[in-house]
Amino acid sequence: MAKTLADGRTKLVFLAEAPTDPEHPTAAELNAGVDLSKAVLASPYTFGPSGSDALAEKSLADEGNSTTYGASNFTVAMTFFRYLLESGRSDPDADVAFKIFEAKGVHGWLYERWGPKSRVPFADGDEVRFGAEVTCDDPQAPTERTGYIKMVVPMGVDGQSVQNVKVGAAPAAGS
């Protein structure tokens, strides 16, 4: 047992249509999605829970402050590399993120896996760290204009999300 470096071990896929059961996606459904792993700038990539609303409502009998967690909040922050031809036009084979997120209102599902190398397809038993139904805002220019050509795509979680579920696992009885 050893610590594992994170480099190259995050896989991110986009599905235009929800899986049959978004809380229990199959390997076939995830592998049919568009793999965005090579298109996403590693920093400032953020995709997941960002802290729940805190409610500080103590009773008359409480002697100290009381904190209860309410609604969950999520952050989706992605910067995508552009893949262009020598002519400066979009490469139709490689500029996948631009083709998907070139306009406001694109809706779909994103699923993220940590662990196996990003180039390894999803398999039954893999853990989906986070998955969410998302809608994107207008693509924006990055504030940093050096290095590769990139675009920033703000996204919001539409309310349905999953955390730490096994790929291909059937829901537990009674859920």
C-alpha cells in the first residue's frame, strides 16, 4: 500500500443524455460519453461539493452555539484547452470541449473518476467521485492570456448529483 500521485489519474466525461439511472451509471454509459480529460486545464479545475449552507439555530436549552448543515452547494470551474489547425480554425477531431460548450445553455451530465489512469476506460466497480447534471453559461476568455489558447466555461449544478458511487452497482434494496 502506497500513496499515489494524482497526475494523470482524473477522468472526466460529458454525457448529453442522462444515464438510465444517474445515481448508478454503467460503464457502457460512461464510456459512451465524451472524454474531456485531455481538454481540461488541471488548475483551476474544480468539480464537486463546496460546503453546505450552515444554519445557526440553537434552542433555548442549548448552552453553546449550534450548527446544522442545510442545502448542499457545488462548484464547477473549468478551463478548456482549444485545439486549432494551422489555419487557426477549430480542429474538428480534437477541439471536443469547444464543440460541446460553444454556446450558453448546454445541458448534460459530467462524471469524474479518480484512481485509474485517465486513459483507462470506466469499468464496473470503479468509483465515481462526483457526478452532476450541469448547464453551462457563455464561454469566456481566460484572464491569463499566455501559454495555450483556452476558454473558461462557467457551469452550474442543476440540483441532481451523486458522490462516491460504484460504476455498474445496482441500487441497494429499498432505495
